[in-house]
Amino acid sequence: MSAQIKKTAHGGCPHDCPDTCSMVYEVEDGKLVGVKGNPDHPMTRGGLCVKLNDYEKRHYHPDRLLYPLRRTGPKGSKQFERISWDDALDEITTKWKAIIDEHGAHAIMPNSYLGNQGLVHGLNGGDAFFNRMGATVTERTFCGEGSCTAWLLTVGPTAGVDPESFIHSKYIVLWACNSVSTNLHHWHIVKEAQKKGAKVIVIDSFASKTAKEADWHIAPKPGTDGALAMAMMHTLIEENLVDQDYVDNYTVGYADLAERAKDRSPEWAEQITGIPAADIRRFAREYATTPPAAIRLGVALERNFGGGQAIRAVSCLPALIGAWRHVGGGALQFPVWEHPYKFDVICRPDLIPEGTPVVNNLQLGRVLTGEIKLDTPIKSMMCWNTNPVTQAPETDKIIEGLKREDLFMVSAEHFMSDTAAYADIVLPASMGAEMEDMVLSWGHLYLTYNEKCVESPGEAIPNNEIFRRLAQRMGYEEENFKWSDSECLENYVDWESPACEGIDLAYMREHGFARLNVGTKDDRVPHKEGNFPTPSGKCEFKLDDARNFVAGPFRQMYEGFQAGELLDNLPDYVASRETAETNPELAKKYPLNIISPKSHGFLNSCYANMDHKIKGQGEQFVLIHVADADERGIKANDKVRVFNDRGAFEGDAKITDDVSAGIIVATLGYWRQLNNGTVNCISSAEFVDMGHAPTFSDNLVQIELVS
């Protein structure tokens, strides 16, 4: 009998990951009983990562939020009472209307990120609602936004080399990208190319899982990648390894770049990066003479003060050697730039009143505590698809701000997260299999459909339905607030674009995914003859009068109050803020650099509340070199405290050669309510040099035994 009612449905992994896997939901008796990777999808190929391989357990976890809740105890106490949806929505909108009447709509702040990557229910799903309200606009720049700014300035909104074309590459550079843990389905392609003879180079400041699989692991000191890239340029130019024909025809500013690189020798870079000059020369020579050569830029490359300039420098390298001439040659940042999403329709920036102010989610603690002075202080925040208490920097300030009795906070969540615990009203949100959507990909060239195949448990509803109901109660009459999820998908994708030829929503529902018409892995060479989507049509080594900005989708498509600082007209190495060299007084107090990469077993903070996922990932830990451990009397598995002036967290010491002396590593995502602090307690909320990106790897700390 059960076999007769068992069915399958198309799924799309909603998590913040470049792989955006096409999945197969297995449903029995109206319940999700299993999830598999779609075997027909050329990237997913039937496999899922350790995070998603039992996705159904997350849907039916005993701690899942099932009903709207109202706070009854102190903020953070997790004391709530169940209320009805009508009561919850009435209380929210009554409070918001009162705040708007007294303080103006700028006193209300939305806060979301990519906890869901869906076009309908994800990052931008509430933007139209808050733009219509006239609320303060929030820049969301947790991950990759500095990379976006640097990439767009250099080569424009191009998807670059197809990730599947890496199968044809002979020299593969994974630069600040731990693919085994964060880009697994591209890693399979890299491994196949490696088996066919490609050389794989991993550039990472510690021996990650990916670095251990490389043919050559190059380990620069944290934040010095820009110096390495500039020294590569120097070598390419000095040794006549430049493709002069490509440079002459398809780039701008080469003469000035060559002049800038003249003093950036490998010997100069050795003093900064710790990489022997001979190795830098060898790397540059191999890169230039082993076509096709491809670079995968990881988002970790941006996480120091000079991160934007480092990415600009790396983004120039393929044009210098003419790598773009070849299938499988060039660079890969975010393929999303060639996806035909209609962000103006999703976000409705036309509804934003002129003069609306902007705040940044990385500086949430400073905003909520009044450290950043606003003309209209924030009196209410709605949080969905993000967990800033673990994911944003300066955590202790965030908690101080969330404890304010005059701050009315609403959280739409799956679990009582570290952030939701401080909410006044908590709304239960639907999960992947419980709602229709298409999932954005920033890691491949496929559209991915997600079918609603089961009902949400309890009274949980999808994010978009939450905003539909709120819009109705606020009296917003715009047509988009009445669209069903299906109507949203019809309007949110440019189905008439050349990339969508032969693809429509009916096709997506039938097949679950579709490759965009942008060439195939065997013939895609988008910049063989230039054709860069830049103002000049060329790779822009030099930029005149370029100014700092955050890409539109990360700021509700609002163009007001962009950062606007004048940028250096050429790429260069820019030193980190917190190192022994740049801040010797601070380094006397806090002598260790800390790196905080993504965890292998968690997806940001998702799954870090599930016992079996914690068991697989391990309890919160700190990787430390034996020399640093011995100096502090630390033994393996000792409980240690990592701290600086911003905060502290505890973890188990893991003594290892995977890190160099002077560097420690602690991964991101652990929940504060299950640990004594988490790694972002020590992180600075200062921005990098471009795109208001975070300085998660630009922090000095000390470590000690927990007595």
C-alpha cells in the first residue's frame, strides 16, 4: 500500500552554497521521508554533501518551531507563549504603525541573508515590502560582496569560465576556496581533471581538506594574497610570459599596470607572504605556460582589509596570459551574473522614498547600541534567513543591542536560534520541501526548481506568505503583494532572455533544472576575443575615477548612499589592519592571527543545533601549532579561551601542523547557546577596502587555558 502512495518531487537545495544542488524529494503518506541528489543533473550527479544527505530530519526535528510565539520573559531567556497568526500579525503591524507615526519608517530595519537562496523566499523576498514601507535599507554583506565589487570593476558581470569546463583545464588554481567543504560538486570536476593530468594548486593560509588533496599547497600569511598576485604579475611581465597580443587588443591600462608591478618582485612578496621568491616565480611560470589555466576565486580572499584589491589583482591574471582564449581557461567568481533574474521586479526599488538611509548588517551591534549615530535610531527589526548572533561580527555588541527593551524585534525562523531568542514575536517559517521556489545559484549555470511536495508542520508558512499577510494588514495595494509563489516565479525570471531560449516555468516543473543557453562546457569561451561586459568592452587593469560600491541585490537594489570612496586606479597589495607589522602595539597584547573558515559539517549556522551533525563536525575547536601551544602550556584537547578586546569564546585545542606558528583556526557556525561564545565574538565589524565586505580573517587574538 505504501509503495503505491510513495512519490518523488523536484527539489533545489536552498542553502548558501555555490553548488545549488538539484535534489529528489521522496514523499510517503504526505511526509518527506528522504532526499537524494538528482542523478541527471551534470553538477549534482546524484550526490549530496554531509550537511544535506538527511535533509528530511531537519524538517521534522523535535525542536522545530511550529506556532507563532510571543515573548513572556526577559530577552534571550527563550520564554515564549503560543499565540495565533492573527494575534501575531496584528501585534506586529500595530506596533510598526505606531513606530512609523512616532519616529518615521526609518526606525524600522529589515535584516536577511542567504539562509534561503530562493528567488521568492530568500534574501530579497521581503525587500519589496520594506521598500514600500520606506524602512531603512540594509546592506547585507556577509560573504562575497567585496569580491563582487572587485570582479565587476575588472571584468564586468560575466559568469567567467564555466565550472564544468574545468574538466578541460590543465592548470587549476583554487585560491582561498576550500572546495571539499564548501564547493563539493565542483571539486569532483577538479578531481577528474587532476586524474587526467591537470595540476591542482590550492592557495590557503592553512592546510584545509582541499589543500591536502592538491598537487601543491601554497600557504601565504593571512591577508597577503594581494602581494602574491602582484609578484606573479611582476614575474609574468619581467620574464616575457605575457600574451602581448591579447593584452594589446582586449585590455585597458597595461602600461600603467606594468609600472605598478615593477617594484612588486617575488623578493618583495617573500617578506610579506612568507612564500619563497623561487616558489612565486615557479608558480607564475607554470601558470603562464600550462594552458588552459583556470582560477577559482574563493570568497575567503576578500576577508582582510586589502581583500578587494587582492581580488582585482587575481582577476587581472587570466587576461595577462591570454587564458581566456581557451575552453577551461580564465577565472570563475560567481556565475550568477549571467542568470536572467529580474531583481528590480523582486525588490521594487522604485518604491523606496528618496533620502532613505542605509545601514549595514555587519555593523548591527554598532547600530543597535547607538555607537553608530543615526538620524532616526532603529526601534524595530525583522530578521529572517539569517542568524547574526553567530554570523555577524562583534557579537557581544549585537546581544547588548538586542536586549534593548525599546527594540521591537520580529524573527521568522525554523528553530529558536541564538538570534530568535531575543525576539518579541517569533514566526514559524516553512522549509524547502514545503514551498515552491526557484533557487538562485552563484556557482553554476543552471536554473533550479523546487516543488512544494509536503505541507508544513504545525502552523508554519513560507516567508513570502508571511510578507503577503503583513502587506495586507499594512494596507499595501501593489499587485506584487498579491502574487502567488507561482506568479512570482513567472515574473522574477526573464523567460524571454536569450539565456532562457526553450525554457519556461512549465519546463522547470517537468525537469527540475535547466542549463542556461550560454555555451556548453566543451565550447564556452566567453572572452576569447575580449567582449567583456565592461564600459570599454575590455578587461580593465586600470580604472579612472572608479568609486566603491555594494552590488544592488545586496542592498535591496537601492542606489542611494553608496559608499562612494575613490578607489586606487590600479590593483595592488594593501596590508591588513591587525597584524604584527601593521599594528605592533596590538600584537604585543594579542599576538596570534585567527582564521575562521566555514565548518565542514554545518552550513553557516544551519545544522549546528542537531546532535548528529555536531557529532560529525566535532565540538567547537581551535587548531593551534605546537610551538604556540607549548609556549602557553596547552595540551591536546585542553579547553582553551580565545579572546581580544571585542570578546571571547572557548573551544577544544587541536594541536596540529595544519596551521603555521602564529596562526590559529576556529570554524564558523557553532551556536552560542550551546557553547561559551563563538568565533565571531572576536571579529571586527570594520569593512574591507571594497564592497563593505567583512574582515573575518583580519583579527588578532590571544589564547589561554581555561582554568
